Amino acid sequence: MSDWIGLDRISFREISRQNVTFAPMAGYFVMEPCVIVAATLMAVGVVASGLPQSLHRQLFQKLTTETFDAGSYFKIEVCEDGRQRRLVLDSQSMPKESNVFLVDHAWTFRLSDAFSQLQEVPGLAQRMASLMCVDTDLDTDIEEVDAVKGVLHENGTKSNVEDILESEIHNATEKGDGTVKWLELEDADIGDDMLLSLNLSSKFPDLQALSLCGNKLETVEIIVQEVTKLKNLRALWLNNNPVLKKCDHCMEDAILQGCPKLEIYNSNFTINFGEWALGFCGEVYDKDNPSSLCLRDRPLQSVTSLDLSNRCIHNLVNKAFSPAEMPSLSHLNIRGNPLEQNSVRELLEVLKGFPCLQSLGVDIPGPLGESAIEILESLPTLCTLNGVTASKILEEGKHVIDSMLQPRLPEWSADQPLADRVLSAMWLYLMTYRLANEEKIDETSVWYVMDELGSAVRHSDEPNFRVAPFLFMPEGKLSSAVSFSILWPIQNVYKSDECTRDFLYGIGEDKQRSARLTAWFHTPQSYFINEYEKHCQKLQFKSLSYTPTKSSNTESLHRSDGCASRVYTDIPYVEEFLTRTEFVITTEPKDADIIWTSLQVDEDMKKATGITDQQYVNQFPFESCLVMKHHLAETVQKAHGSPEWLQPTYNLETHLPQLIGDYYVRKRDGLNNLWILKPWNMARTIDTSVTDDLSAVIRLMETGPKICQKYIEFPALFQGRKFDLRYIVLVRSMDPLEIFLSDVFWVRLANNPYSLDKHSFFEYETHFTVMNYGRKFNHMNTPDFVREFEVEHQVKWLEIHQRVKNTIRSVFEAAAVAHPEMHSSKSRAMYGVDIMLDSSFQPKLLEVLPFPFEVILYSAIVAESITEVANSSMFVVWFAA
């Protein structure tokens, strides 16, 4: 969370006397990068955190005395079957903005250190596993129940099936005519032979509902034979029997044919569903009242609430489901049903006929269309849709809404180490900030987990508490800093109320709020898959061919007076090694013929330096369409759609729903789901992560704008390690396109052998080839690499090189077609193009970089002589043609 938090001027005098520093955590938005500013004495007004001024002094007192008193006001309760905890107010009441509490941080770390810390720090994995409710085995309760069952069976105290049948007959006789119409024989160890011996059809000929859930039935023929003797059967449950694991629809079809009145089969509605199935879901029919007393009765008249969710209903429209039969229906839930046999118009017409219908639950997108607003406009009597008030939906303009989202709960196996369980579950609990001082911002974010109390505060769209991070520096130095979070009520709260916060405070639908909630909740998969499919369809129709609009008339830079061209540069390597007689260095930009700078030449720079439009510069207008990762993907997709040489790529700031849909489709189809996240505009793989966890993908958006790209899980390897290739491209014109490619490329090797082991995703030197400063750097010269690669893989490099050239050409053609505004007769540029090969030796585009900064720096490290770049004949061809 990136709220600011600080003190106002009134508190400043007191802080100064105490020689205490408060540093705010500042950022662009909540959930985006937090910055802790390390200043000597800082006290600023209340800003984005919203901490009321009345609580400033109380906060100061608690900080200076290290008072953690939240335990006196709250209690932590277990929920979600022990897989989550929640915070509840234990005192009688707590008025709005009446108190502020310090929350400790239980674990603070850099992402790359997470796994090693869990392994090496004593007790850390155990505490985090307990905090995240992953310290016990999921199967423990089941095993204990099974053990109890076994003991009861061995002791002979378990009621046998015959006793159950006799008891049912006795109860029916006492209550009426002795006719049993509802029979539950669940978890009774009934196998095929026992089912035959029970002879249910002769004992209970009028049976209408039979549950055989959780038994040991295995043979289709025996089940069909016995069940179809029950001609009055309306509902049959065979759930959790071995037979369902190996049978197809043949058994269902045979049972439906033999039991023509059957309306419910294994919890799903059959094609014969009608009054009885609707009455069962409307709580009209149950064991105590299995059927209507009189055929002329209209039992559904009294139904006001009807839950038809997840009943596998294909056609909802029939005689029973009608306003005439259920005139009092006010609450209806039809989620989780395909309803593909009904049109949107047909369903809306039926629903319009229910005069009392006020609340509706339905998948969006789904059988009623893709827009919540359109549904409300079609059904004006609705007060709530998917648990959200109609007025709120219309006010906020939400098309996809859902207040009934189920929380994502950690999943693990009994043999999974605690550290691995924590790594999987931590994205449900993590928060983040980034450190900074007056000179620079830290390149990598800090992640942290609040203590047990803070981590028990769950999400709500209408929270009653706020949480914000806070850095306290009692000695006025960053080295003395202690990080906390602060918690305070923003509504009146009463005893036993759950205490909640908004995980996405400050994030609205313009920032993809609904999609981002997927990090913590099971959001409607159908919506995201639909968005992904529409995205794919758009890409399929993208195919812009490159056609030059101008003839080749690139101007020569040779001066008409025969003098050397004057070059201004702020790059030391160029000034040192550009020694050809055709060029001379000048220190004044306004006097230069050629400007070769590492800075962006914009209008402000031109005004400040005297640069004119008649001077040649080493960059093209709008080149950000190539050198910023999100724009590069957009450029390629706009021109080529989805070429094989570009991995599926999503700008998370604009296309998160499409990425989520892609993830769900891959998961559904059993495909690899490994992704790499890259910042829009940072080099050296800073803030770059590899993960197959959807929650992690979404949460990593908080550290800054990123693209998410399908990871090349099976790259070509060199001696067992990953590598990529950096090519230097010289661009002389964008229209017509004139580019030059150096045959000399740079090979960059990862330091560690390649692995897809999950733990390796935290190993920078396994998955990345660009080593940040201070790390061991591996590279090879071109001839040695080509020779050894051809031997290792038995391939011809010239064929691979030709595919690489075609790919690079396609990249710049995409820019020329999609962004004709790039062309400038006064521009020349050099770019680094990074390419990786997959296991089939097909090139994959990684990124394009402007030459002046990253590539020249790299050249100095790799090239045998910097003059290979700065003083080559290509430079003459490029600038002095």
C-alpha cells in the first residue's frame, strides 16, 4: 500500500524537540510503488493516507513508547474451515476516527531473497506458515473422520443399512400411512452386492428422492437395473461413488429413460425438471415434505427465494418456471448454468414477467449478456444485481459486477515443505514499498507481511478500517528506521463486527479494479476468457504490409565546403574513439552538424541548447514505439497481429483482463503458464520477475507499470545455460526503410545452468543473462560462439542468422507502418535488438534499446575495441552517406 503518512505543522515543534523523524511513504497510487523518503527532519501535512489530524498526537505517543495495544480491542477468529483468519472487534464499540493502532511487520524482504530467507532464518517459515494458515495438512480432518469410521465399523457400533431402513419405515408409519418417499443412505459403505440385496423398489415403491452419496457403487449395469425400478423417482444422488469416475453419459441416459419423472440427477437438473426440482431448490420440498399433498395444489405460489445456481440448466424456460406458478418470486440466482438453449431476449422476457423480482444473481458475461447496466435497463424492478445495489452499478458505470466472490485460499499437499507453502500463499498477504533518499530511488521494491493481527484484516469494498505503512526514524537516520503499519477506524464499529480494509484503496475501474481483485478472489472466469478471445480475434485481423511512400533520397552529411562534419556528443566513448578525419568534435551543440546525445532531444532541450531542426540527431521522433516495452508490443501487434517471433504480451495497465483470460485458458487446456514481468522502461532486468502464479502477476503491478509476457520455457541452451543475442541495428531512414545490421552480435550467457524448478525463479543468475553491476558477467565473441553452437546442436548458423535478420526487419517494418510519424530526414539512430532462440532455434524478440546509453556501455565491456562500433566503416555509411 502506498499511502502517504506524516504529521502536520502543529506537531512539528514537538517532534523537533524530541529529535525524532517521521518519514512518509509516498507513491503514485495505493497499490503502486511506495517510497520512503529518508530526510533528517520531515513533518508534512496529511495527504493520501487520510489519517485524521485528531489522531496525530496519539500516533506519536504510541510510536515513542512502542505501544502495541491492538490486542486489547480486537480478537482473531478462524474462518473458511481454518484456511483463513479474520479480525473482529472485541470491545463494545469503536467510534469512527477514535483510535490508531501500530501493527508490526513480521517479515520484510526483497523478492529475490524470499526463498533463501525462509530456508535460513530460524522460525521464519514456521511463523509465516501459521500466519497464512498453511501449517497443517488439508487432509488431516478427512483422515481423522475416516479413522473414526473405521473404529466404529470394527466395534460393530455403526448403524447398518437395515437398521436405517427399518427406522425410516417406523417414522413414516408414525407420521402417516407408512409410505417412505425420501431415503438417505449416505456414506453407508453400500457396494454393488448390498444394493442388490436391499431390494429398494419392493420396499419403497413410492420413493421420490434417493441419496446414495459417498458409497462404494462401481457397476453401471447394477445401478441402472435397481434404480430404474423406482418409477416415481424425482431426485437421485450418486455423488462420490467410484462408478462416476469411469462412466460416461450412458448411465445417466439409461437412468433417465427408465425413470421418466426424474428431475434431479447428481445435483443437476435433468431435461425433465419442473415443479418438483424448483420446489426442492425453493425449500418447498425436503425430507419432511417430499411432495405436494394434492395434485391441484400450486406449491410454488409461496416461493420468494429460488437458488438455481450450478444446476447445469440448459433451458430455463418451461411451464413451471413462470410468473404464473411463482408470482411471489423476489430473489433468484441462476449463476453457473450454461443456459445455451435460451437466447438473451427469451430469458429477459421471462424474467420481466416476475412482478416481485428484486434481486438477481447471474454470470456476467453470461446468458443475459455482457453488461450489468444493460441487464438493469431491461429489468427495471431489480434493486440488486449480484449483490450490488442497482443505483451503485448505474452510478459507477460498472458493466461486470459481483459481490459474492469467493476468496482464494492457499492450496498445498501434505508432503510440500513449509517454505514452498509460504511462497505460494504469500501473495494473498504481501504489501510493498520502495526506499529512496535525496539522490535516487532504490531499484528493487521491499515486500512485507504484517503481523498476525494486521494480516487478519480482510478485504471489503465498503471497509470500516484503513491501513497505511509508516517509517519511523527515532535517530533521524535511515539506519535507525523501523517500519510499521497503522490501523484506524473510518466507520463506527461495534462488538463482533469484522474489521476490514480495502485492498485496492484508491483504485477504481479506470485502473482495472475488478480485474485486480482476482489476486485475492475467484472472479468470473467466463468474463476474462471472453475478453481474451475478443483480443485474439482482433490480432488475427492485423496484417499491415510495408510499402515505402518515398523514394530513397537520403541526404548526404558531407559538408559542401569539404570540411569535416562537426559532431557534438555527451558520450565519452564517442568523443574518445571517433577519430576518423571525416568528423571533428565540437563542444557547442548549436555549432554541430551532428548531435549524438544520450538525452532526449525535445523542444525544451532545443530551446536550452540552441539545437535547430536543420541539425542531424541520433534519434527518431516517437522512437518510444520501439524502445519502451509496452509500446513495442503494441507496435508489433498493430502491424503484424501475433507473429511467431513475439511471445504473447500484455500491457498490464490496459490489458489485465485479457492476460487473466489467457491464463485461465492455458490452465484449462493443461498448457504451461509461466510468465515474465518486465517494467515498461527499465534496463538490466531490474524489477523483472518470473512466475506461474496469477496472484503474483497481479500483485507485482504494484511496483510499477509492467508488461507480462509468456515466458520462453524451452529456450535453446548453450552448454546447458540460457543465452540471448544482442544485435546492433543502424537506421538511416524510416521511409523508405533503410537499416543496416552488423554481422557481429554479442552473446550474453546466464551464470547458472538453466532449470524450471520453482525455486530457481528466485535465482537471478539462472533465468537472466544481463548481470547487474557487481555480478559475474559471462559473454563470448561471435566466431567462437557460432563454431561451438553449431557443433553442440548440429545446426548451420547461417540459417538461424537469416531468420534473425528477417525478424529484425519485420520489427522495423512494423514501426514504419504503424507509426509513419517516426520518419525524419534529419534523424539517424542506432538500436540494440535483443533476440533469444527457442528450442527449435526460432528467434524470439525480447526488446529494442536506444543505442546511446545501454548499448555503448555494453560495447565498452564486450567489444575487443570500442572502435568496432564508434569508428567502424558502418558509422560512415550510416551518418555520412
